[in-house]
Amino acid sequence: MDIWFYVGIGLILWAIKDLFMGYTYLWEPVARDENPGLYWFTLAVWSLIGIGTMGYSMGYL
């Protein structure tokens, strides 16, 4: 495992925290109540990048 494995874990933990908090950051705060489409899209992107980074680091991708 290299540093990118831990970067992937960090991104996934960030997405989980955002899921519980109800807001995330892109260029500015994005609240689930105010802009649900952008919120869920941003959460999906953070999660996919985290999973992809971990998968690449472990040799699966």
C-alpha cells in the first residue's frame, strides 16, 4: 500500500462526514436542502474518486 490508499480512505471518510452533516464543499458550501442535485453529484464524485484511488493503489484498476 502506498500513500494513495490513504488518500482514498480520506476521501471516503470525507464523503461519509458530508453525508451526516448535510453539506459539502465544491468551490463553495453546497447544502443538501438548498441544492440536492449538486449535493448528491458532489458526494458521488468524492466517493468514486476515493474508491478508484484505493482500487488503483491496491492493483485492482
